[in-house]
Amino acid sequence: SLRISATLAQPGPAARPGWSRLALPADLGECVADRLDLGEGLALVHSQYTPVRDLIEENAAAHGGRTLVITLALGGVSAYRGADGAELDFRGGQTTVTAFRRHLGERRYLGGSTVSQLRLLVGEAALRRYAGEAQAEALFGAGGLRRLAQGRTSADLAAVAAELARASDPLDTHIKALTLLSRQ
């Protein structure tokens, strides 16, 4: 396995208007993450990684504060291992909901395999705004990495995720992102 730092990713040309792109160097494979900021504390990230060999990407989740993440694994298999021993596995066709405070860890990808994921990042203030104080506190808990839910992605949610993965209209994208949040 090749171990790299997430800071190796550099800005690249955005695939869609309003989105920003980070890409790993081409010699590692085609590994990109596109991000669309939808407003204060709400962002959508579509990542597509096809590393040429097994890849371990070290990172410190830099979302700041407490964050709720809804991950729709569109295809492939990857894993996350926290420095504290917490583990998450992501498999195509599954949705995983996690809550955490800034977290050190590493993402793991298999060489020659494509992993496609759509993540909705919901910051603490946004979650309080949409879910209320009590529900936000219940979801965040003490702030460590917590898997709140994981299971097969429903057909209607998969359709929303597919639309979001190729979305270009800002208003429609925002509406669909909030739909994703409300269904979780």
C-alpha cells in the first residue's frame, strides 16, 4: 500500500459550475473530490477514486466543530480507520450516517478499483437549524466518531443521490441535498 497525506491533493479544473475540485497527482490514479458549498454549514462532496495501487490517505477531517455526514456509497468499497481505533466501512449501495468532531484517521482504497461516494456534510449550526437543539445534541453525543446508521440505500434515495452526483442547477441541488437530510 502507498501511504500519502490528504494535503497532497491539489485544486484542479471543476467539472461543474459552482463546484471546486481537489485531485491527487495523476501518477496515483484518477482520484478526485468535487465539492459544492450550499450555504453556511452545508456542503456536498462527490468523490471518485481509482488508485493504481492500494492507497492509504491520511487525513485530519477538517470540517471544524461537530459534523454530521451522510455518505451514499454509489459504488466500490473503501474504509476509514480513526487514530482512536474507530472503523467505518463503505460499500456500494449502502448509506452510512456518522457524527464526529475533528478526527484524525485514514481512508483506505483498493488499487485498480473505483470508489464513488456522495457525502452531505452538515455542520453543527446547520443541523441545529434544521433538526432542532435536542435532536442535534442527541445525534452528536460526546463528539467522538459515531456511526448513527448504516444500511442498504433505498431506491428513492439512490435516485436522489444519482441526480446530486451529476447536478448542475444550484437551486435544484440545494433542494435535493435538503431532501437527503430530511430522509435521514
